[in-house]
Amino acid sequence: MSYYIAPRFLDKLGVHITKNFLNLPGVRVPVILGIHGRKGEGKTFQCQLVFEKMGIEVTNISGGELESPDAGDPARLIRLRYRETAELIKVRGKMCVLMINDLDAGAGRFDEGTQYTVNTQLVNATLMNIADNPTDVQLPGSYDSTPLHRVPIIVTGNDFSTLYAPLIRDGRMEKFYWEPDRDDKVGIVSGIFESDGLSRREVEQLVDTYPHQSIDFYSALRSRIYDEQVREFIHKVGFESVSLRIVNSGEKPPEFKKPDFSLSNLIEAGNFMVGEQQRVENSQLVDEYNRLNRGSKNYQPAPPAPVTPSNGSQQPKNGNGFQTPKGSNTHLSLETQEQIRQILAQGHRINFEHVDERRFRMGSWQSCGTTQINAEWDAISALESCLAEYEGEYVRLVGIDPQAKRRIVETIIQRPNGKN
């Protein structure tokens, strides 16, 4: 199976890596290339295809390795693997790169509820130091004056705005936003279904049927087509015998004939997958859980709404600087007001975030400028201000557990079509 490499992707990686192995007089080349974009668009896989095409060896670090119970371990890991990669270049006599996947997940700070640890600081500082001195990277507790070979660093992530700003400045990190266009999607999906007999026209129809789905949707779609045959095999063998038949079995592995990859069958399976996505978005099980909790012994009703002065005087501003709304003038639905009461009644805090349609696809939400609110009318006032200021954008309510420092609720209150 031959996979499609997007020309823009190949060009960007090829130029960045090659520049780092050249001695360009008077030119300062950034060591780090940051590839960012919304989830599931094949950033890591496209990198792997480029590395294979160019004959490049890769040393990998996962974003999950950038935290540790022992302070300093992740920073030391980055330095160690950088030095190992530099040694590989020297020994193998070929291009090698260091790749860090999901950097923002390991070193990013998403909101006030995200813990910013010593390791997070050291990871950012270490990458900045390597970007500034790529031939002088030392391990803690030792010093080697021998210059290292320069190693290009490729990092991937969804939202680099969560990273430490000095790390991603120009000169240290070159940025590349990856969002495949229709031609890229058609080429990549053609590679996924190359052995299944789909024509170019059918692939285009499939892509046009799901224009807002990411690349991994089509890969998962191909996998789902095999579900029926696998289900028949399990029923034939028996659930009790599946493990013995497949794992460490003396019999040859089961064989499956090619399933029906007709366009109509793919679209039917694709619609089912889209339906599952929508169920996840619309389930709001946390809301149901909170409603059930109202009947528990620990439930404390929200304080009564303030009485509107009879003389019509202006209400004072609250602690967050927002105008306190009159009890009868709020434009929020009763359901939204009830959810705010439920969250606050459990001792949690509330924040509000907004995002435009383009950044919504990447999940790049931004705070409406509010802090964590713990009073009902402060929350209602802040939400109404946010809805008015960011009309035409997505606005969501976020419930935060201040003790565990984690989010417990994320509910979209406003959508760009104006429906609240």
C-alpha cells in the first residue's frame, strides 16, 4: 500500500531538516519545527512518511514522558535523547531527527485549572536552551566540551498557544499549521482505500459527503467495514474460545475475505459513526448526574436572587466588575440558570470561554476574561456579558472543581447561528 504525502507537508519538513544540516553563512536557522493543527489530521503519520521517503532515522519522545514524580527527569530525558541522536548522526553518517509528539499535552497550560509544575518549567527551559545552543547540550552533573552535531527537532501539537510564549517565538521555533485542503484529503483517502478498488470519483464523493471530518475518520471507517466479518468469526468460534483460537494457537491465523467497500456501504457506516460522534457531544451526562445530586443530603440550594430596588436605581457592580442583573431581566434560559445553580451549590467554580468557527475545529478555546466565579448572580452577569461581546461565536460554560483542580462540566451555551 502506497500512502499519499501532501506536497506542502513534504516541502516544509524537507526544507527545515535540510537547512539544519547545511552551513549557511550568516543565517540563523531555527532548530525546532512546530507542526500544529486540529486533532486527527495525520500530523504524526505524515511526518513518518516524510522520514521514510528521505531515509531519516527518528528518536521519539511522547508528550506523556514530559511529566514525572521526580523533578528534572523529563528535562534530563530530552537532553539525553538529543545527545543520543547527535551520536547517531555521527556514527551512521545519515540524517537523524528528534521528534516530540503532543508537546502541548505534556508542557502546555490550558487554563487556571492546569497544574504548572517544576517539570513543565524545566521542559520549556530545556527546549529553549537547546534552540539557542544546539551544539552544546549537557547532561546534569557533567560537562563535555566536545561540540555535538546539530539535531533538528520536530514537535507536534494541537494548540501551541498553550505553550510558554518565549519557546515558540520566531528564531527558536518555526511554525507550520497543517490543515489539509480538499485535494490533500482526496489524495490521503485514496491511499487509505487504494487496495479496495475505489475509483478517484468515488473517493471524491466520500470526502465531499463528510467535508468536516478529519483524516482519521476515514481510516476508522475502513476498519469498521471489517466488523461484520469479525463478528461472524467470534460467533462461529464462540466467545469462550476466541482467546485460545487467536493467541498462541497452533492453527493458522483466521483469514477474512475482502468486505464490501462500495460507496453506499461506506456512507452507511460513515453515517453511523457521525451519529455516535453527535451522541457524545449531546449526551451531557454530567448535567444528568448533577440533577440527580440535587436530591442528595449534601445538596444546598442556591441563595435567593437579590431583590430589585423599587426606585429603579442602578444595581451595584459585583466583585468581578460586572453589572449585577435585575432578577427579571436576564436573557438566559431557565435550564442554563439551573445548571449554574447546581454547579455552585456543590462548591465548584464557574468560568466562561469563547472560540470562533475556525478555531472551534481545533478546540482552541479562550477565556472570556473571567476568573473562577463562585456566586450565582456574578456568573449570570458574566455569562450575559460574554454572550453579548462574542455574538456570532461559540460560548461555553465550564465548571471547575477547585480542590481537584479539574474540569467537571463543559457545556456549549451559544453557537454561531445565534441559537442559545
